[in-house]
Amino acid sequence: MQTAAPPWRPDDASQPKPSAWAQISPAARRVMLARLSRSIGQGALVAAFTLYLHALQWSAPQIGAVLSGGLFIGAALTLWIGPLSDRLGRRQFLLGYELILVICAAVALFTSTPWLLVPAALLGGFGRGANGAAGPFGPLEQAWLAHGTPPALRSQIFSLNSTLGMLGMALGAVLGAAPHWLSDLLSQDWAYRSLFVLPLLGSAAGFFLLLGAEDAPTVSRIEPHPLSALSADERHDDSPRRERHRHENRLLWRLGLVNALNGLGIGMVAPLMAYWYLVRFGHGPASIGPAMAASFVFAAFGAQVASRLAQRFGAVRAVVGMRTAGLLMLLLTPLSPVFWIAAGFYALRATANQGTMGVRQALTVSLTGADRRGLAATVNNVSIQIPRAIGPLMAGVLLHMGWLIAPFLVAAAFQALYLVLYQRLFREIEPGKAAA
């Protein structure tokens, strides 16, 4: 018997084809708007949090240790909560996450005492940046969004989701220059602390958006995975399900391997980029904020380019092609003689690297059936975040020793190997289609 299409997925061919936004569920729209509101505060802290710690007389290894600690804690939470959400749902976990962020931002707003600021930074993920994603709860967000999105539109919708997050990050990064302008009215400490109003209000808005969203079912029957459609006889024989799980597990192991290389490369550079600008060129928030904002705007543009390339050439070819260009930009950044040239190369690198995020996420949630989508998104997140957590501490030590180019070279080596393996292991897979 044919299952009727959900009300947000019109199936009448005689009607004009609706836009992609109109074909996703109301809950999916709320998830995307919550990401947008959350991303503004994240962008401000990516641009200014490490500069704030530097102003508090923290050393580079100490700053790197806080960023690494936040990533490790986020990965541990993801590992526990991601698979659990497949059974218990996504909504209550994401609501709890927004409340945690509100509390952490409030603590950081009113005190710079290390024994209070450090726990708030670790739980709130200050400064690490996630393009508006819900940090360790990002896999839940991806699974919820995938439920409300037709498979054929996943690359497009996930790229749009990334675009919204990056545009919010860009706005937040511009506002991250506020400490420079507020320094005439407030002390340096309070000028930086005022930025924590942004993640506080952004997470509060996200909480109310998600509060009114309908949760996805714990086991979806709306869009069965091509490898999981079982006949009546097969329901009495568990072997097809076990075989499907074995096939999916092989794909997830491959994903974990390539993501580990990707995470090592990202962690060596991205979390400490604002601090690197400060150490290398002596610039402050007035110029670093707009420079970081430009990289997020470029990344938002790259997300739309990646979406179109994926539709034309396939997801894997789009990712590998764009990120190869990004690898070249990464190598040119530390060799630049002046700040704005370096910032320009890094912005172009963001176009190619961060721009492919939505396409990569769409591929990830298509590796398994709907009943294990939370697990797939968890593997995707954890296999990046744990290796990525090593990077800031290592890079902080290298920067403290004055080796300003070394983190970029190490990152480039990991990224190059990632691209080779990504092409070899996933070239036959497309979002929304059966894996070959």
C-alpha cells in the first residue's frame, strides 16, 4: 500500500513545483532558524574569545587547553547522547542544550574568575565555532532535519542550513569587533564580556523556536532506507536487518577514518585563527572581527556553490574538488606578508572547506536507515571532534615557541590524506540513494 506524502511534501505533479523550503517540515524550518539565531553568538566568540583570554594574560598553551577541553567534553556528550536520541527523540535534548548555553553565557557575562569562566567555556564551547550547529548535540539536529527533508533535497537543504549558520556567524564576527569600540566607555574586561549577551539571547531564541517544533519519531517509517525495506516474510527473519547493519557499519568505519584526518587538520588551525592574527600581525578585534566575518560570508557562498556542484557532478566530486582548492589557500595563508592578504586567503579557504559542510552532512545521514540516523550523525561528529580536540593544544604550544607556520603545514598534510581517502572510499555514494 502506498504511503501518503506528509503535508509538507506535495506529490501532485499537476501543481507547480514548490520551493525546497516549502517541501520541508515546519519542524525542520524551526531547526534551521534556531541554528541561525545560535550562530550569531558563536561568530562573536570565534572572533573575540581567544583575544579576551589573551587580554586576561592567559598564555597560548592555556588558551589552547581550554579550547581542546571544550572539544573533548563535546565529543564525550555526543558519544553518549547521539545513539540515545534514536530511541528517546531529539527535541528534549536540544532544549536542554539551549538552556545550558544560556546559563554558561550568563556566568561568563558577569565574571572573569577562572574557576567559573573555565567550566562555562568548556560546557558552552566558547570560541571553537560550529557554524551555528548545536555543538555536541549537532547529530540530533542533523537527524531531526533529515527526517523533515525529502532524500532528493538533502544536499540542497543541508547546504542551506550551513549557509544560514555561516551568515549568522559572519554577523556575529562583525559584532566581535565591539570591544574595540566599547573600550572608551567600559573597561577592557567589560568590553569583552559584553559579547556574551549575544550567545545568551541567541540560545534563548533557539529554545523558544524548538519548543514549538514537533519532534521526529524515534523510528521513522516515512522514508525507509533503500537497503532496509523488508517484505512480510523477511520481517520474521532478522538476517536482512543484520546484513544491512553490517553494511552500514562498514560505511561508518570508513567515515570515522577519514573524519579523524579531517579533524586533526581542522584543529591545528581553525580554533586559534583569531589568536594567530594577533600574534603574527599584531591586529586586534577591530580588524580581526571583520576578517573573520568575511571568511564566514565566503563560506556561506561556498555552501551554495557546493550544493549546485553536488547536484551536477555528485557529492564526493564536489567535496574533493572544492577542498583541494581550499588546501592550496591554507598553505598560502601563513606565507602572506601582510594581514589583509592572509585574511583574504583564509576567507577563500573557508569558501572551499566550510562550504562543503552541508553536502558532507547530507551524505552522512544517507549512509544508514532512518532507525540509525542518530548513530550515523554521532559517528560523523565524534570522529571529527576527538581528533580536532588535540589540535588547539598542539598549535598553542607551537605558537608559544614562535613556530607560526608549522600548524598550517601539519594541517595541510592531514587534509591532503583526507581528500585522497574520501575520494576512494565514498565515490560511489550519493545522498538519498542506495550505497553501492
